[in-house]
Amino acid sequence: MKLGFHNKSTNHFGVIRGLTENEVVDHAGHTKFVTEARNRLALFRMLSRNYDDLMNFVQTLLSAKYADQESDGEEIDRLLLNYLTFAYSIQQHFDVSYKARFKKDEAQMKRYKDFVDRLCNACWPFAFILDYRGFVQHVGLGVGRFHRKLTLSSVIIEVRADPARLVRGRPRDWERSKLSPEADEIDLLPVLREFHIQMLQSYGNFVATTFYPELLPAYDFYAALTDEAKRSDSNARMVFFSEEPEIIYGEGGKFSWNAQLVFPPNSLFEELGLIRPKAANKTQKENSEEEVQ
């Protein structure tokens, strides 16, 4: 097996060198865990598609050519509910999995709870959305005020929630965010954006490296090979060739090539649907403590 690069847009490819015996063994070992993690963490990629659905609709509303529809506010509520429900499903999934895996390990159980508490304390949007999800699913639609205003120079969209309406009669439901009914209206889109980042960057990396600690050395392994490949073509993808590519020359200087390619991860965490932790080469415990951004 050989290390190489492939630039799909230019059809440029090249073999750099043969993989060492240790690299072939390491790749085989990492593949097992990466494949399993990719399947298990598909939930985060699905969550991002739900988020993209909402943001794409917002972008549509920001077009000056868009004609207002009576159902626009309802569509915002629908897409928001889809996102919040899926985010909650992810947390429930890993909460149950964590308890099943570590039910006899009190230290690990405390570690998970402490992590979520620490993330809520460090990031108010994360804490708010955890509380807000309960309101949207069990009490009422989440958007208190939706407004689209078209001016000569811009389009303004407001998607806001009223704290007084949210908290009324249910103050205990807001223990994480400590939401006050006297607080100003909440601009939901930037709050949701920060929550989504934390789901992929902090929460996602915590559960990923807890259930699959092998991802950290795998990330370093593939990142080093990717750096080597990109020195040949910065816009190319690092690939493995099962054997030397066969170049077939035709008339007029045209050519084609025949090769069996293997596509290992280049940027492992991103390809799993997560945002890479800042300290990917540290221990699992160190990462879980420092990934609360």
C-alpha cells in the first residue's frame, strides 16, 4: 500500500512513497474503531443537517426577492422543534449508553454529570437550550415573536423568545440557565448557533473520546500523513493506493489512469461530524476538562 494524493477538481494525483510496515498495521487497527465510531456518531451529522435546514430557510427569508408567506413563522417553529427534539435525542442516547457502560463506576458517572454541569456554567446558551427544549416539547411553541422587515438596503429578521412567557408558572424548569422572567427578549438564532457549536465541539468530543479513546491517536496518525500529502498538492486529499497507478496515454496528449484508491480520514473529527478539540494529542481526561470552550 502506498501513500499518495488526489485532487479531484484537477484530476491530479501522485504516489509519494510506500507505507511502512508499522503504518499499514496502524491503519488496519485504526480502521476498526473509526468505522464503529462513524456509525455511532452519525447522530451528530444528522443534527447538523437539521441545523442546516433551519439556517437555509433563514437565508431564504433574507433574500430581498422572497415573497412573505403566511406560514413563515410556523415553518421557523417547525424546523426549530425538529432540531431541539433531535438534540435531546442525542443527549438521551448517550446518557443511557453512559449509564449502561459505567453503571458500576461511580467516578465515571460523576465525571459525565460534572462535565455537563461545567459546560452549562461556562456557556449560557447551552444551558438555556437544554431548558428551552423542555418548554418547546411540553408547553408551547418556542418562538414568541417572528418578524421580517424589508428596507431599501437590507432585510431584517427577528426570531425571539419572551422570558416572561417561558418562565410563567414553571420557574423550576429553568434551573440550568437561571432564566428570569424580567430578562430581555432572547435573540434565538445566535443562541442556537452557539449551542450547536458546543454540541459538536464540547459535548460531541466528550462522548466520542469517552466511548472511543482510540480516536485521539487515530487523529494524529492520519493528520501526519495528510500533512505529508498536502506538501505535494495543498488542495488534494490524502489517499492510499493499493498498488501503483496505471497511466493510459491516448491521442493528442490525453491520458487516463487506473488505480484502486483507499480513502482514509484526512481530518478525522470533522469527517465524523464533530469539531476537533483544541488539544487532540492530550489524554482523554485532559481533553474532557479543556474542551468546554
